[in-house]
Amino acid sequence: KQEVTQIPAALSVPEGENLVLNCSFTDSAIYNLQWFRQDPGKGLTSLLLIQSSQREQTSGRLNASLDKSSGRSTLYIAASQPGDSATYLCAALGNNDMRFGAGTRLTVKP
Amino acid sequence: GAVVSQHPSWVICKSGTSVKIECRSLDFQATTMFWYRQFPKQSLMLMATSNEGSKATYEQGVEKDKFLINHASLTLSTLTVTSAHPEDSSFYICSARVSGQGANEQFFGPGTRLTVL
């Protein structure tokens, strides 16, 4: 069964810093790897989806990379802002289902 | 992208009652739908996978007689929490999968917050 791990569990940074969130997965047989944002009490907002054949995806200040062979993905956030404060979840889509990591709770201080 | 809706968005019920949550794929047909549960400050845990017209497959530790799943059409799946208790209070999120023709992706509903008094 696919297991997804995210580190760190929580991260607090001052505004303007660049930061990296890490995600690892145990089964490399995935269709894609997806990063989501979740605000307190809310549903999921999809940020970036990387197909298994791709190495990275970019959207604005966000860049996600995927290394299937090592079972790792990273989400890079440039020039962080207080509005980026949320929980970030990564999820691996396999043949049967999608499995989530426990998330990284990010706080960006003004 | 494809849109998945859930209804209701929140529900409060008394202990012992049953609650039904609907999940609809609005602009596509989904042969497979998934139900997740999320407790406060925890991640999404897969409860069950349902395929249209067949019985749902439940994850280990999820009681199939308590969480009834029906996937009667390609656009609708329902989750019924039977005889709900306070420990069933949680955020329930459904997802629908699009697969085939080189594309595989899951789209998520906005979630239903269940509070059992």
C-alpha cells in the first residue's frame, strides 16, 4: 500500500522567505503527484499536478518537482506571503486510489 | 477542470440518527468515486472506493455496515452514516476519478462537515 510522508509537519517563516516542502512516497508506480492547499475548515485547492512523465510544474511563485525513481517531490514557494499560510498536502495517484501525506502546516509571519 | 459537488456542505444531527451525503460529478462521468474522512488537524484518510454498479471496497478499519455507500449512476455516489455517534463527527470529502485516454486524475468535492451531538 502506498505510503506518503511529508516533512516538516509544521513550518513558520518570516514573510519574504523562500521555502521548500518535502514529500516522499513508497511506491513509484504512480500516475501523478499532486499538491494541494487546505485552509482551516475548508476543502482542498489543487495547486500543481505533475504527471509521472514530467519532472516539474510551475505556477506563479510555486514550483513542484518530481523524482519518481527516488520517490520524492518538493514544493518550492518563492517570496512567501502571509496569505500563503495554510496546510499543504501532497498526494500520489496510483492505479487504485490517491493517498495523502499528513501535510505541512505553514505559517508566514508578517 | 472537472467539477465535483457535495451536498450538504454541513450537517448537524442527533446521536443515533442517519445522515446521507451526496457526491455528484457535474460535467463528467466517473466510473470510480472515493470517500475520504478528515479529523481535525489530520490528513485525509481513504474510507472506501466505489465503482458504479458494484459494491464498494472499504479500507481496513472502516465499518461497511455503518458507512453505506451507493454508486448507482456514473455521476452520483452517496455515503450514509448510519446510527451516527459523536465520534463520527468529521469532515467527509468525496472524489471522482477520470481515467483513460492517457489521463488519470481525481477531482475533489468541497467536503461535508458532520457534527453529531
